[in-house]
Amino acid sequence: MPKKIVVALGGNAILTDIPTAEAQKESLRQTSEHLVSFVKEGHQIMITHGNGPQVGNLLLQHAAADSEKNPAFPLDSLVAMTQGSIGFWMQNALREALIAHNIEKPVVSLVTQVQVDENDPAFENPSKPIGPFLSEEEAKVEMKKGNGTFIEDAGRGWRKVVPSPKPKSILEYPIVESLTDNGVITIAAGGGGIPVIASEEGFTGIEAVIDKDFAAAKLAELVGADYLIILTGVDNVYVNWNKPDQKKLTDVTVDELKEYIKQNQFAPGSMLPKVEAAIEFVENAKDGKAIITSLENAGKLFDGNGDVTTVIK
């Protein structure tokens, strides 16, 4: 039976070691081949994606060129720019893959605003890593220049961190739902969506980057998705990672995951937000399930051969 699915693409689905536009487009072509498997099975899919490396790089570019005649743009506008560019690449790559498989299906990328609370404590505690990985020495130089806060990111290097408030709602979700119900593959809430707060005029952008997994969970909840599929660099979630008693999680309950979180089993800025987003969706959805697995494993999810982590109530 066809399912309504929100697929959250991790950074590895877009960015390679070569940060050029062409390299990212090629990476998305390969990603699209995996996504076609969902469409072949008749499922309705909505796609979200990250933008941490891209928006961080764009932030550096704007800061480097900042002048009276060429002023740097605020972070919310940079999120919108990356949402547009990555959405454009993803839309074309997926359309090419569908045509190659003789599937006629429209694809659209939707500029999406996500409402946050201006009093969210995240604004006082920047935690979302964006941009390139730096050495500790390079990061300290940037901080001395006043270029923000940098932290060590899961053993991979140092990165700039910015506020990452939780999504309250997604303004365009009824449009996403309508497009999906009418057979359109929709790319939405890219980069976590453009963060906005309620104002007298309607909504106003605010400088932040929303975690794409939480935005995907909120979108899945609002459109009544059957599955939230969070794609990452590993096939499963593990506890006691890289230890002799390492354990792979397959079917796992929300309560079990909450206990593992108390034990600090998941790395902040890496697996932890994915697990927390999965919990949030399963708790708020009527009958929804969340799956965390690799992009390469995605095509096996519904044929009985997929070795994945499934989060249930």
C-alpha cells in the first residue's frame, strides 16, 4: 500500500570533498537514483535537505566581501539563497532520474518559511554547526577576529555555530500537502526552512539555522506522513559506538531512545538531533514511524531487505 513519506537528506547526499557547484549537482544526481526507488513503489514523497556547509560557506563569502556598496546579507536571507540553489539542483537531478526510469512525475522546489519562537533559548546558546571544518588553531583565529563562536564537531574538526531554534510550524505546509496529494514530488523546508517570527506585519526573518531533521519531523507531523525517513552516513543507529560492546539498534521504542539519550549515547550535532527528531515525530504523529538509515540503504526499506533503525511508540 502506498505511503506518504517525508525524506530528510543528510549533508552526505549533497556535499562531497569538492565543494564546487558542479560536484554538488553530481552528488544530487546519484542521490536521486536512490530516491526513485520510493516513487517506483508508488509512494508519495516529500524531500527536505540540509544546508549547513553551504550556508556556512556563503556566510564566509558575504563576510569577506562586506562593504558599504556590497553589504553582507543576514543569515535568514542566506538560508533562503541556499534553499533556492540546492532546491534547483535537486529538482533537476530528480527529474532527470525519473525520466531515465520512464516515470512521468512533476517535481517542484518550494521556498519554505518555518516559524520559530523569538524567545527560544537557542538564541542565547548557539549550537548549530555550519560551514567548513577548521583546525583548532584556525578556529581560534576566527574567534579572535570576532567572527562568531566555533566548537569541536564530533571529532571531525572545528565549525562555526549559530542559533538553532526549534520549529513551531511550517507556513507553507498546506501547499506541500496539496501538491503531494496531487502527485507532485515536493522539495520543501530545505536547510531547515527560512526561520521567521510572528510580527505585526505578518512574519519577519530572524538570523538562525533550523536543524533540518527537526524541520522534517514537523513537516511530517503537519502533513500526516506515515513515515519520516532520516538519511545519514550509516545504516543504523548504534549505542556504545566504537566500543567493544557496540550495539546496533533495529526496532527501538521512544522510551528506549530517551534512556539512551540520558546515557549520552549520541553525539550532539551529529546523531543526537536525528534521534530527537525521530522521537518528536513518533510522539506527535497518530500512527507514524521514523526510520534512520543510510542513503544507500534507502531503496531496500520496503522490500524486506533493509537493515535499518525503526523508531516506534
